[in-house]
Amino acid sequence: MNQLLDSEPSFSTKLPSGNKLHQYEREWETLQFIESPSGTTLSAAIYSKDPSFRPTMSVGGPSIQLNVTTVTNAVPLRSPAAANAYCGVHKGGYFEAYYPMPNAYRTQNIVVGASSAETETISLSASCEALMKSECDASDSKYDNEVSEEVARCLEKSPDVREMRRHLKVSVLILTAPGEQLAPDMLYPPDVVAGGAIKLG
């Protein structure tokens, strides 16, 4: 990644799991990678900082354009396997995980969603209103980095959330390496680790 981006990570740290997290802070986005103790890249994540940042990424067959593709259309005809949502004073987030993915996705697991972490130009106020009406509680995760099958099933039953998904544009995309399982390390919001909110190894 250093060679591809022609820069060193803005931030790197060893996580309690033994994996390493690398962040590249860029003008329009934060790139985040999880590296195994053996040096293998386990996942890549992109967090948009501005709605005008609209790259298109292929996830095997379908393509997802950040800040254009809605959550409903990101993985059409499939229900999320798990989900997470949080609405705080300073940031909000909504994430859907899809796995196991079909061969068209090269056996990658993906997470799509939106986050207002590290940005004031992406708002989740309307989404948080719908999520509050659903009365579905996200998994009890101190750092908002776990997805839950129960939350996904609950959110699917909410007409407010179904309507919200039709309009919410994807600003976050997380991809696992082919054959890798989705893990909590891959879902840390970019401001949490860099801000020193977790105890590092």
C-alpha cells in the first residue's frame, strides 16, 4: 500500500488481537487496512469525508459508487447478514454486513454503510431518527465495531428503516481479503483508534 499510495501510513498501531491497523488520512477519505501478524492484508476500508467524493469500486460483479449508491442498491436482492447502528452526540453510523458472499464477489465479505466519524459534511440525522423509531438496539459494543444478526433482523422489520435504506447513500465500504472472515478489528471507526480510545498492544 505504501508503494501504491506513494506514502507511509498516517497512523499505525498494533491491536489487542495481534493484528496491525494502518490508516492513511487523505483529503477526501480515510483508508484503513488490517494486517495479520504474518503480514497478510486481511481487509481494506474506505471512509468518505465528503459527499462530493464519488469513486466507483467493483466488488466482483456489482459496482458501488460512494455517496451515490444507496444502501438498498449496494447489494441488491439480498438481506444483510448482520448490522450495526449507533447515534451519538458527535457521530453516527449505520452498517450492513453481507456474508458469505457468492463467487462473483471472489468469496469476499463486505460491509456497506455510512458514518459521520471524522467529517461534518456527512449527516446521519435523518437516519438516526429512523433508527430511533425502530427501537432496535445495536450489539453492546463499546467501540461500535461489531455487527449483529439480531440487529439486522430487527431493523428489517421496521418500515422507517426500510425507507431510510432507500435514501441513505453509502459512504463507507469495507472489504475482506478473499476467503477471510469479517472480524471486529475491521470495523473500528477511524477516529476511535487514532484518538487513543482503545488500549493498544
